[in-house]
Amino acid sequence: MLVGRHAPEPRASKAAMNSLTRGFAATDVGGHNLTVLTMQPGWVRKAMGGDQAPLSATPS
């Protein structure tokens, strides 16, 4: 079983976020001269991310 950043769940959720962003940009704000940006933190040190992740989940 794959765990952490190699597990299918985080990959699927990031792919879904990318798809939603593309769809929103194309259908909801398309033609209005706007840029739509999605930011994802990447590999984060937490239960699912593991101890070797470079980023902490502590709010800044």
C-alpha cells in the first residue's frame, strides 16, 4: 500500500483541484481578462505527509 505523498488520495485531490481551477477559469471568468491561480503547499510534514517533509503544517 502506498502512503504519504505517493498515495493515490493526495494525487487525486491535487488533480481535482487543478481540473476545477481550469474549468473555473474557462467558464466563469473566461473573457474577463483575469488570471486564475491555484496554490498547493506541496509535501507537508503531518500524519499523511510524514516526518521528512520540508514544510510544517503550523500556520504562519
